[in-house]
Amino acid sequence: MTERTPSEASRDIPEATVARLPVYLRALTGLSEAGTATCSSEDLATAAGVNSAKLRKDLSYLGSYGTRGVGYDVEYLRYQIAREIGVTQDWPVVIVGIGNLGHALANFSGFRSRGFRVVALLDADPRRHQEVVAGVDVRPFSDLEAIVHEHGVAIGVISTPAPAAQDVADHMVAAGIRSILNFAPTVLAVPPGVDVRKVDLSIELQILAYHEQRKALGAAGVAAASEGALEGRPA
Amino acid sequence: MTERTPSEASRDIPEATVARLPVYLRALTGLSEAGTATCSSEDLATAAGVNSAKLRKDLSYLGSYGTRGVGYDVEYLRYQIAREIGVTQDWPVVIVGIGNLGHALANFSGFRSRGFRVVALLDADPRRHQEVVAGVDVRPFSDLEAIVHEHGVAIGVISTPAPAAQDVADHMVAAGIRSILNFAPTVLAVPPGVDVRKVDLSIELQILAYHEQRKALGAAGVAAASEGALEGRPA
DNA sequence: CTCGGTTTGTTCTCGCGTTCACAAACTCCT
DNA sequence: AGGAGTTTGTGAACGCGAGAACAAACCGAG
């Protein structure tokens, strides 16, 4: 996207690899909790649900943290990946839109345990300002800028209804937030330099529906037309 | 993945295109509600947040539904995409795990309006069996197979804690479900022929954190080292 | 010290997805 | 009717990611 200066550390890591690093991190945490001190790329790959060649290639972008003939030290690799992702320190996060989904997000324990700290919950509806969710009180949306500056918030989560999302995003960007996780089913327009990641429940379901329909049509087609490829499907 | 018989309709559509079709569908719905009868690929592309070349190529996999020199009929294209995805009919869906996230999913209106119908909410915890969420009463997890057969459920949603997810998935597969949307932060193992899509909140945040860290390091690196590439970033 | 076994890190090849660029086709105006 | 202006659909080039295969490096036994 933008040119990077390959200054010292942190060479260019492919986007596809970046998206898998958190998966490896979680798998390593699981191995660590199970008492494993060392693991091979094969072990870690199966725990992460990828094949070992891809895993080794991904890790090679970070550096040579393994030992040939032995494998990887679980704790050491875990720390290196966490450092590369940037979750060795805590990231302050604000959540805007405390409806059903906002409640769920605020109560989600996975944030806290994985390097994120919810410092504020915001909602435009005054009726929600009396609520306290997960130990944090809901404050007016107009407090956004003050909170961002006070806590140095760099990441914002949008869980509002779709019509409000663009406005919320604009205010977030104006307040200095440069990374947005958007749960509202809308395409957000943001200036360059701001990252947006979208999580869209109905889109995921529709993708499943497409494949489901294909399976149904494929079965019917195989039955109706000539013999096709069979899928082995255990009970 | 598996061989398909290119029997009659529904040629092979690339996975990347399939993932974008729901976005186009939503953009078309927006245009339709705004009273637009016809749109160019440029219009639809900006509404969907992609460039027009990609949009046209994507649509070309479905067929030639546009008119050169004119554009696309919004309603017609909308129906064609909906038919291709398979959301012209309703898909019955079960949600397992009615915690915070399960509540939010059950109440999410976007499912209903986009071709999905929540036919059952299941939870292993007997204390939740008295609840009624979004007009549907929570039933024991052991009812899964009966419900799947009764309603012909093909899509299951898992919103349980991570340790329970694999067991739930196993029961879903055993009951005949072949498409799973997994919100639990775990890698699911399923037999071939079963599609799993994963939505992982903390992974998304970690990806944002990585880029955020890069931005911070990049700015510091540019300041410390020699002059690098500047990013134009409006206020 | 040497040799066999094991596992990483890397190179190479292949296929998919994105983007560009342009011909084909349609409308509208004269 | 004809030509200018638009817009679609697609062929071709290009870059990225996945997977296979192998050389380099490490451990341990004898």
C-alpha cells in the first residue's frame, strides 16, 4: 500500500501472514497452558489449523526463532509473536453503540486477556447513560474526543445501527483514532491512513448459504445428470 | 477444492467473488430504497467500496445482466445476485450458546431481513431454558437433532465459550448440518464437506493493533532515521 | 570426532485474484 | 440513418500467496 522504510526491525510482513499470527499466538497460549515447553512446526500447525509449510513460511518473516532439529520454544515464540503484533502492551479501546452487540462486546473477556482494555462505552441515547456495563459506565457520545485524548485511544469499535456508523467513524477519525473495527453493516469511507476492518454477520451467513445451495444443487445435478465427483461425508 | 460438474447453470464462481456478492446485494438494496432504477458499474462500485473493474469482473461470472452504454437495472440485478447467493428463499438457522453474544445474534434484525430465520435457540445451561429471546424460547442443547430434522436446518451458529465449541460442532455435523458459523475463539475440526466460517473478535483487534504499531513505529522511524515516505493524513 | 536422524528456513513453481486496457454494444442527438 | 459519446464485458499482464521440495543446521549416540 504505502512505501515503508525497511529501517531496522519489522520488515514487510504479508497481510495474509499478519492475519494468521493471532491464530498462532492463541495456539501457543494453549500449548503453554498444557505445559508444553517445545513444539515442532507440525505440532503448532495442527493446533492452529494450517499446514506446517505455511506456518514455517509465516514465522520466517518474523525471524529465525526456531532451532533446526528441535523445534520452537513455546514461551519464547509466544513472546516474539506477541511483540510483533504489538499486544505486549495494552491497547485502550472505546466501544460506541451499546445495544445488544455492544453489551456483548463490553462483556467479552477475550479482549482483556489479549492485550486490549475497554476504557469507555459511548452511546448517543441518553437513556443508556445510567447503565453500567461490565464495570464501565455508559457515557454520552459527545465525550468521545475527551476520552480519546485522555487515554490515548488508537482503536475504536463501532457497534451502532448502520445509519449512525459513518457519523461515528467521522468523529472517531476527527478525534485521532486511526484504526476502526466496524460491526455495522455499512461501507465506511475514511481518509487514507485509517484502517477499517469489517465484521459482518449477515455477509458470513450469506456466504455459507451460497455454498449450501451449491451442495444441494450439486447433489441434485449428480442425481439428475451423469455421474459426478462424490464427496466422502462421514455420519 | 472438490470437483464440480459444470452441468447447466451456476458456473464456477471464485471464492473472492462470492465473498463480495453480499456486499453488492446490500449496496443494491440501498440504491433501490433510494429510488434508483438504474446504475452504472461506477455507481455501484463506490456504493460497495470496491473499484469498478473488479465489480464488473465479479458480475461477469454471474452472466451478462447489464446493458452496455446504460448500466444495470437495480431491481433485476438485485434479484439475480440474491438468486445466485440463494437468499431468495429463507434459510432456517439454529443458534447454540445463548450468552451475551447469543442474545445479540438472536436479536439481530439483519438475519431476518436477509433471508435467514432463527428457528431455535439452544443452550446447555438449564437456567437459560426459561428465557425467551427475540420471541423464541431457549431449549436444551439435546433437542438439536430433533429441531434440525423438523425444520430442515442446514446452517448452525456457534456462540458458546471456546471449550464447548468443538463438541457443539460435532453434534451439529452428526445432526446433518453442513455449514457452521463459529464465533467461539477455537479452531474447529470438521469432516470434509462441511463448511466452517470463523468470526473472531480478538483476532480482528489484533490485526488492527499490528498496523497501529507499524504506524507508530513508522512515524518514529521516519523521525529518527533518514527521510522516508510520508503518508498524507488529513485531520 | 563422526555419523545418522530430525526439523527448520528458504527457494521454486503454480494457481488465483486484481488491475489495466480495449473492443463490442447500446443510446441519443442531429 | 449515421455518428458521437457511454458503458459493459473480457482478454492479457502482473503480483501475491500456497504448497512442495530440499539444503542447512542441530542433537545425540557411539
